[in-house]
Amino acid sequence: MNGLRGWGGRAWLLGVYAFLYVPILCLVVFSFTAGEITTQFDGFSLRWYAALAHDAELHRAVLLSLRIGALAASAAVVLGAAAAVVLVRFGAYFGSRFFAGMMTAPMVMPEVVVGLSLVLLFTHPALPLLSGRGVLAIWVAHATLCAGDVAVLVASRLREMDRALEEAALDLGCPPLKVFFVITVPVIAPALIAGWLLAFTLSMDDFVLAAMLSDPGSTTLPVLVFARLHHGLKPEINALATVIVVVVSVAVLAANRLLLSAQRRGALRLR
């Protein structure tokens, strides 16, 4: 019985991994096709990688998505970390539950609703200081969308933190602001890094908000891919996806290697 259960679990796990990764593998294979059909392999060729290297519109979309993602992730980390400190360290106060609900609302609210509200905000004639649709609007939308996720991660880390470290520093005369940056921030740094990476990924992947808030000069990569989908995708998109898969895989492997090295060094110190 245990053997059957073990084989059944392995088969289920293998099926899940195949469902997740076989389409990505097919995408990589079809990126080297010589033909113009994205789902058909007509001989090995680097034709579409050469086309990708000369596609200025796609380059602009990728660079814009990277820039917005980095800025939105940085803003989300600042806002989310500040909100987490308020939620965890300030205790119960008048309106604390309302504030907690407002911080987590973007995580559960449909993006169409958030996007529509931001469209009204940035295009309302009574708010002339806002610049309308464009890069600024997309950045604000993505930072708003991701701040709640960062707040949840940082708040979880703050609840696990030993308050005695901060109290000892305060007893020794260290100012509260210095205690936060010297003691608290290094302890919650893994959560801050994880929150930044999560926010960056969500921003790069977002289509709904970017489509609703973009103008002709602020087309992000998901919006451009969707626009080209109506005219028929070429294997050039497969080539771009393959490059992204390779870059992400190398980054994940490098981060995992650094994490394992740090754990080994920590284990050696304990000995």
C-alpha cells in the first residue's frame, strides 16, 4: 500500500511539473524555428533572435517595463514597510482595523476596479496637477497594487522579531530612528528583498492596469504583446520569452547558491 501511495504521489508530482514546464520547454524549442508559425518547428535557425535584436519597439517596451517595475517595487517597499511597522508596532488605535483593511484591499479587489478608479483620478478635470495617463499613472497604480503584498511580508517578519534587540539598544541610549535602521532593518531585510522581488514581478507581469492607464508613449511589454496578438504572433515573441526564462533561471540559481553558501557558513560558525 505504501508503495502504491508513493508511486501515486510521484506520478501526481510528475504530472504537475509536466503541466507547468512542458509548455515553457515547447516555447524555447519553437523560438529556434526557421518558419513564421509560433507552434511549428520548421528547422533550426537563429532568425528570430536576430529579429529580436533589431526590434526597437520591443526594446522600448522591455526597458519601460523594467524601469516602471524597479520604481514601483522600490516605492511599494517603502510604503509597505512603513505600513507594516504601523500595523505591528503601534498596537490598536482608533481606525487601526480600517487602516489594515485598506492596506490589504488592493490584494483582493479586482484590478479592473482599481484601474477604473485610477483612470478617473488621473483624467478628472478637477485635478489638473495630475498628468493623465502615462508612465506616472502606471507607476502609481503598480506601487499601490504591490504595497499591500509587501506590507504582509514585512509584518510577518516583524511579528517574529525578538523585541529585546531593539529594547537593549534603546536602553543603551540609541535614538529610536537609529535603532530602526541599525537593528530593525537588517533583521527584516530578507522580507524587504522578497517584497521588492515580488512587487517587481507583479509590475512586470501586470496587463490590466497598464492597458487602462497607458498612452501611445507608454506601452509596456504585456500591453505590446497583447496588441501584437491581434495581428498574429511571430516566433520573435518566443525568442524574447526564452531570453527572459534564461535570465530568470540564472538569477534564481545564483540566489539559491548564495543562500546555501550563507547557510553553510552559519552552520560552521555554530560549530
